[in-house]
Amino acid sequence: MSNALSVRNLTKRFGGLVAVDNITVDFPKGVLNAVIGPNGAGKTTLFNLVTGILPATAGSVIFEGNELVGMKPHQIVARGLSRTLQIKSVFGGMTVADNVRIAVLAHEKIGNPLRPASSYREITARVEELLAQTGLERLARIESGTLSYGDVALLEIALALANKPRLLLLDEPICGMSPSETERTVARITHLAKTTDIILIEHDMEVVFAVADLITVMAQGRLLAQDKPKAIAADPRVQEVYLGAPEEAA
Ligand SMILES: Nc1ncnc2c1ncn2[C@@H]1O[C@H](COP(=O)(O)OP(=O)(O)O)[C@@H](O)[C@H]1O
Ligand SMILES: [Mg+2]
């Protein structure tokens, strides 16, 4: 089984705190991977290390045979690994379609600066494809600053997909969404997982157990378990971690 991502002895220290503590784990291809764990377990830090946003203290991250540790974030994106961007990356004064268009144009430049520019028609087709993939067609001409929280999250996914990633990292994409927005976004993510490898950090256990094929559990910076949802739900070590922090168990 080939892996979408391999992490070896990855460590991140913040002064005396070891946020990611010697993690070794593989995320296999072709399955929807979820990463869970109580608040402060090191999940977001793991993503920040993988995407080059933070330098690792030690260890290795292998994506498609390449070492990512030491690369800059834009180099990692250009290799085909994207994550959802922060909300500030959405230009509020521009329409949804124009935000996506800028991301598509940026990807063209980064992807291959020597390639002749695509035609206006090709770019527009790609923008429409991304809007359809994320269910944002009906909002194409809306100013992004007026979008609901859930629609901003979908726009962020569209921007990440503009880079044509083969691996997409999503950090709590449904956080703050209404139940109907959650349902819509979860359906989109499940659909996307058919064509793009996904690693999803999610604290909503109902969502995790509904969509994940394989669950990786972190606690206090360490890898606690990795298994199919049924086995994870039955794992006493996992139950203990969540019972030990009842405020995070929701
Ligand atoms: N930039 C940072 N500087 C210092 N400490 C940090 C930083 N980022 C995260 N941490 C700490 O690292 C630990 C793991 O945080 P994080 O990766 O955000 O956990 P999770 O995403 O699992 O909730 C926490 O104790 C957090 O306070
Ligand atoms: Mg986090």
C-alpha cells in the first residue's frame, strides 16, 4: 500500500513544550484519513510542520518520495500538497469567482512559469469547475466579505484546490458551521476524497466516524493509535484520553 504522506520521528519543541513528540506514522493513499485528539494534542502543529509553516525541530516528512522538511511553504504547495488557507487569504471586497480566478492564475505561474498563458476561456472553465466542486456556483458573483462562515470555508477549500493538489490537509473545516452547512461541507469533502487524498483534522466525532476510513489519534504530542473507526472507538487508550479530558470529548 503506498502512502500519501510518511512522517518519521517528527518533533517540534516550543521552548520546554514538546508539541509534536517523535511522531512516526504513515497516511495511506486512497482512504480518507482523519486525525483526532484532545485540544493541544499537536494536530495543528503537525500540519504546520508538514506544510512548512513551522520549521521542525527534528524528523522527516516524505511526500511522493521528496523530503518536505526544510522546504518553504510555497515549494511544498508547488509539489502538490495544499491545505486550507486562513480566512485572511480571502479578499472580502472581491467576488467569490474573482477570488478563485486569482488562485488559479497564481497556480499557473507557480506551476510552470515557462508555459504559455492559458486562454481566458481555459481559466474561466477552471474557475467554474472549482466553483462546482465546492458547490459555490450560485454565489459566484457575491462579494466574498458577505459570505456566511460556512461558505467562506468552502471558498478556502476552492482556493486550496486551485493548486491541483494530490494531497489536501483540512484543519477542522466545519468548525463554527451550522448543522446544514456542516452536512453540505461533509458531503463535499467525502466527494473530494474520491479524487484527492485528504487528511482531515476534526473534533466532531460524529463527523469523523461517519466519513473517515482510517483514524490517527494524537495525545500530548504523541501518536496514540491508528486504526479503522470501529477499532478506534473500541480502543480503551483512546477512550481514556477523551474521558481524561471530558470538556474536549464533545
Ligand atoms: N506557535 C506556538 N508557540 C508556542 N506554543 C505553541 C505554538 N503552537 C502551538 N503551541 C502549543 O503546542 C501544543 C499543541 O498545539 P496544537 O498543535 O495547536 O494542538 P491541537 O491542534 O491538537 O489542538 C499546545 O500546547 C499549544 O499551546
Ligand atoms: Mg488545532
